[in-house]
Amino acid sequence: METVVFYVFAALALAGALLVISFKNPVSSALSLVLTLFSTAVLFVLLLAHFIAVIQILVYAGAIMVLFLFTVMFLNLKPEALKFESKHLHFKVSALLAVLFLVGYFASLGFKKGLLLSNIGASNMDGFGTVEGVGTTLFTDYLLPFELTSILILVAIIGVVVIAKKRAN
Amino acid sequence: MSVSIEHYLILSAILFVVGAYGVIARKNLIIVLMSLELMLNSANLAFVAFSKALGDMTGHVFMIMSITVAAAEVAVGLALLVSVYSHRETLDIDVLKILKG
């Protein structure tokens, strides 16, 4: 059962990711990204990260995607403004190969670590991934990083207002 | 046979490759930002997978931090995009190379 759910939603996530980079229209890409993010949320549930899955849907698929769609519709792009994709096939193939080799190298390093980890039985799994468990970790061991995150958000808000406001001249 | 951590790591690596390819090969600034989101999301998947394998919830905390950074990055990136589009009337990253050395 778990295996079937994993493969179905892994395939959906991959399909969504491939559609994101292949659509010409940004609105279609954004909706494909929603598919990927939802499928990843299901995989988080499989990994017993229930709170994280809810956060993923609320923040990513909710807030960030709405921001993307709002911007695309706000810009009101004309169709001719989207017809500038590179036609060079050799450029695309070489870009893909370069990325594949680089990530394959790092993935193999992680894979070795993962093989070591899969033998470790998790010690205590009660409360794992619930709001209570994540909250306890967040507000005891990681209180300072959590508070610093709010400064990051504040800086982002001020920066966005400064960037987006109309210039006087 | 149950799903092991390697399955999640491989999926995470594949999603990262797809996102990185989008960042390098696409010319539309909006889609480049979306591909960046894909890469961040694949990193989050790896965080949560390692968290489950170790039975340690630190990965979940880092995932929340990562979501915060992604939200801030998207907000600033889209504000820059709107500002650039109103000045230059294009989103082609090959045209927007005024900072090229």
C-alpha cells in the first residue's frame, strides 16, 4: 500500500516538474507547480511529517502560488512577450548533461549516507511530526533561529515595499 | 517491501535536476523563479526523508526555515520582476543583461 502510494505520487510530482519547465505559458507552469507541491505534501504524510505536509499546502500551494498567479495576471503579458525561448538544441542538451553530472555526483554521496542510515531503527516515534513534536523542537532547541526568521520576513516586507513603490521622477 | 529513504533521495535528486535545468535553460524570468521553487522543494523532501530515517525532528524545523526563506525570496523576486517589466517591457533574461561585466 505504502509503496503504491509512493510511486503514484512520485510520478505525479515528477510529471508536474517536467510540465513546469516545458510549458510556454507561465499560468500553465504555475498550475503544474501546484501539482508537484501537492504530491510532495502527500509524500510528507508518508514520511510521518503531518504538520509539515499541512504547512506545505498552506504556505507553498496556497500563499506562494497565489503570489505567482497574481503577478502573472497583474503583468498582463502579451502572447508575443513569451516567444523568446532559445531554439538551440545543443545548448539545452549540454545544460541538461552538466546539471545531471553535478547532481549525480552529490546524489551518490548522499546515497551512501542513506544506505548507512536505513539500518538505524528510529528510537522513539511517538509524537513524531505532530504539531506538538515539531513545536517543542522549534521553541526549545531552535528558538533563536525561529526569532531570526521573523527579522528575515520583516526585511523582505520592507524590501518589497521599497522595490515596488513608484519612483518620484 | 517498504519504501526506504533511498527512494525519497533519488526522487529529490531528480526533482532538483529538473529544477536546475529549468533555471539554466529557460529564458522566461517567471519560469526561472518557479524552477528555483522546485529546487527548494526537492531539498525540503531530502530534509524530511533524512529526518524520518534518523528519528530526529530537526529536519522538520529546517524545512520550516526553508519555507520561510522561499517565501521571502519569491516576494522579493516577484517585486523585482514587476519593477523590471514596467521599465523594460520584457522578461527575457537574455535582454536583461545590463549588469553583465
